[in-house]
Amino acid sequence: MAGTKKRLISLTQIRMGPLGESGMMGTTLETIPYIVPDSAVMTIEEPPITELFVEDADFPDIVISAGQRKAYLEFATRDMGNAAFIAAFGGTSSGTTVWLADRTESLITKSVEALSVSYNGSQIRLDLAKCVIRGNAELKYSKTDSGMIGFNCYVVLPDSDGEKPIKRVII
């Protein structure tokens, strides 16, 4: 197995777009360009538990599941165009030079797809059918460092019972 890089995952692209019909994974996804290297992280947390102990015992007597699993994809882009601002913060654009923020904050829900580079002839694609997008910006006014728009894509249950929240596909 030496030298196969089978355990590494590097991204080649991230695409986002509106939810598909009947709450399924979207099919009209747009590529988010200029992803900041090493900024993308997909986290699937373990569900919380409650441990009940008895006196003088080293291990729990009972373990109770205390909630649901959380999953989210984080990444950042160096793209400062209108499309990146709209994807992260909502709003609209006026022509090609002006981004207009919404007057009120609203939840942005989108389908998200992350695609790895090819290793040993295969790629890993993560389909996140429905995510709540929360954006942040670090807009540096500097001669030596560029600004970034950060995305936190929180996976939520899709609207359709036939769709899974996360799908990993080897292509």
C-alpha cells in the first residue's frame, strides 16, 4: 500500500445550488472557484451520550443516546465576485459591480457537492442534499494577503423522505 495516497483526500471542486424538485439533491449546481487550499473540512460528529455510573465503578453502568449526530462542511474561497457573496450571504446583484445585502437575515438553504481529486483512478463525491449555509468574511485590505469568504454548510434533513442527508459516492 506504500505510495498509493489512498488515505488522502484533496478537493478538486465544490459546487452549490438550489434544492432539487421534491426536496431531492439539486442538479443545477454552480462551481465555487478559488477554494483556499486546505480550508475544506467535512465533519461528522458522533452523537452525544449520557453515561450513568454506579458507586465505585470505573465504567458506566448505562449509556443513553442523548441526541442526534451533526454534520457540516466548512471551506473558504478567495473569490470576491457577486456570485460568492450571494452564495454566502444571500442578497442580489445590480449589474456586475454591485452586491446588495438583504434587509433582513434569512436562512440560505442549498444543495452542496464536494468532489475529491482522482487517486488510483477513483474520486470521492459527497452529496449534501440540503444544507443551511452560514457565511463569514475576512476581507483584508492588504498588499500581501488576500481576503476570504468562509462557508459553513450545516447538513439538515432533506424535504423528501426518499433522499438521504449525506451520500458518499466513489466515481
